Amino acid sequence: IYYSFSEAISAKIQDLFKIDQKSGEIRTAGELDFEDVQAYDLEIEARDKGTPPLSGHCSVELKVLDMND
């Protein structure tokens, strides 16, 4: 199974997060600022190597905490 961001995810958000194609682990790749965005909704797709390939989708909600206040 291979994991990726859905095509609906903007390039700007894809620059902030990286997803491991094999494990599906999501990590930050850029700096998140609570003052700019308080939450992200990431649409993830999982696809197998079958013929034809099957896929599943899920939504991951990430909330940014304001650690400065």
C-alpha cells in the first residue's frame, strides 16, 4: 500500500507536511504558526498495487496549539 496526499490538497499545504509513502506517517516539513492557521484538514489516499489498483481515503484533522501564550 502506498500513501499520498489527495489531489485536493494545495501545494502550499503539501510544502508544510510530508507523508511517508510506505508507512503513511505524516510529519511537519515547515513551520506552523497558530496565528496564521489554527487547524489543517489533510485528505490522505491509500492505494494498493492490484490490477486495477484499489484506493481508500481518510481525513486527518491537525490542530495547531498556541505555545507562546
